[in-house]
Amino acid sequence: MAAAVDSFEPERDQRSRGVWLVAWRRLKQDRVGMACLATVVAFMALILLSAAGLVAGGWQLEKGVPYAHPSFLGERPNVEARSTDLAAPRGPPVDISDIDPLAPRYDEWKKRAAEIQVSSPPRAETLPFGGDRWGRDVLAKAVKGAQISIFVGVFAAIMATCIGTVLGAVGGYFGGRAGDFLEWVYNVFTAIPNILLIFAFAAVVGRGIDTVIVILGLTGWTGIYRLVRAEYIKHASREYVRAAQAIGASHLSRMFVHILPNISHVVLVQLSLLVVGFIKAEVILSFLGLGVPIEMVSWGTMLAEAQTELVIGKWWQLAAATLFMAVFLTAFSLLTDALRDALDPKLR
């Protein structure tokens, strides 16, 4: 009898495991997924440290000369940094007090500027990843820009995912008039091109991080709504849902405790796509001047600045923003793929 009881222990233990515990154990066996998880966690830790001011807190300081070269390029002539000296007037001074009433003060202002320049610490000729046109550290800007861009992309994607999942669950599970009404709302939103809808909201509401998150969240839920609705229509009539109904489970329990874990792989894939798409949308909005405020920095504002810098051969700000963005988006996409495989009931 004892042997018979012991023989059922593994099966009972297998049944007692939660869906998320099984998924975590499967994820730990995926080396690529764990490496991507470590990368995403590192970025999140970097964001928290940046928000607390412990990292990249002085990104606005002019630590180097204008367009300071990256340190790994070594010492090179920097014509732009010395352009002010080359542009200094030559020859005897000209009296322009008759046409410019402020002319007598120019010498005094120049003297004060020289005193400030002497008292301030000398600017570096090179910085770890170079400097922008004002001499600000590009690496610090990329770290601070990661805080803004990832914050906007992730939270806007979470907002859109929650809206689309809840509406899709209601429309697919209940159907009827509720489903028809939600289909009408869906058709209204999809009738307008998404990027034009984003621009319209941004032009009316204005600029700001919170504004961008709300705009992207309210305009990006349609894709995940359609997929979740179809999955709920398919799962609502299955045996495990009927069994849950037979034991007295409520509608909310059946929708979000029983069905949702079985379609979570679909939600995660869409979340990954939304994060990637929303970070790109933030870049576009900031590039066009409709994104984050001017006094803040994001990957979008860095790319906007790099547009003019490329003309004179200063490529490092573009490289820094692109490198940070590519590493995070690639790691996040591969992580969600690994989570999808770990949660997919067909692969268990």
C-alpha cells in the first residue's frame, strides 16, 4: 500500500506545479533565454540607477571639447573644437559704438568669459564614446536616453497589452452585443493609419513622457485585441473551461485564471512586438519634435542630433544610440520568444 502511495507522488507533484513554475524551470534550460534575461535585467538596473541619479546624472555637463573624439580612436586633430579661435577677428579693433550701443560692454563680457574659462576645469580632448557639439558625453547621453526610451516603450506596451487583452477577453468570451460593440470600436481605430493617429494625438495633447505613453497605449491595442479575441472564442468552449464552470468558477476566474495562462504565449509575443514598435515610435516622435521635451534626452533625440553631425563625419552619437537600442531590442525579443516556448502548452 505504501509503495502504491509512493508511486503516485511524482504525478501528484507534477499536477501541483503551477503554470508559471513549470515555465520558469523550462526557461532555465534555455541558455539563450537566460542570457537575454540577464541583459534585460541589466538594462532595467541601469534605468533605475539612472533615475536615482547614480549613473549618467551629469549627462548635461560639458565635459569635453565640442565633438570630442572617442578615446578608442586616440588623439586626433579636432578642427571643430578650435573653430572659435579660428573665427576670432584679426587686425586692429574697430569702433562700432555709434551703431551698436552695447559695443562698450563687449570687452568686459569677453574678460569675464575668459576668467570663467580659466577658473573652470579644462575640457577633455577625448571622451569614452565621444562628445556631441556641446562637449557632452555621448555615453552618458545613451544611458540616460535608455531610461526615457525604454520607460516609454515598456510602459506604453504594457498599457496597450492590458487594454487589448481585457477587451479581447470580454469580446471573445461573452460575444453577443458586447463583442459586436468592441468590434465596432476596433474597426474605428483600425480605419485610421496607426502612425497618423499617433501624430494626431501628439499634435493635440502636446509633448511629454506621460503624454507619449498614453498616446501609444491608446493607439496600439488593436493588434493584440484581435488575436486574444480569437483565442478566447476558441478556448471558451473547451472541456477544461466547462469543468471549471461545473465546479463553480466565476466568469472572471475562467477568463483570467484558466484561459489566460493557456494563451499567454500569444500575449507575450505581441508584448515583445509592441515594445519594439513603441520604442521606434518614440524615436520617430522625438525626431519630429513631438516626443520628449527638449530639456530631456532619449534615443530619438540623439538620432535627431546625429543627423547634422553625420554631415561633418561625427558618427559616434549615432553609433551609441543605435548600439544601445539594438542590444536591448534584440535581447527583449529573444527573451519573449523563449518565454513563449516555455509557456506554450503544445510544447510542454
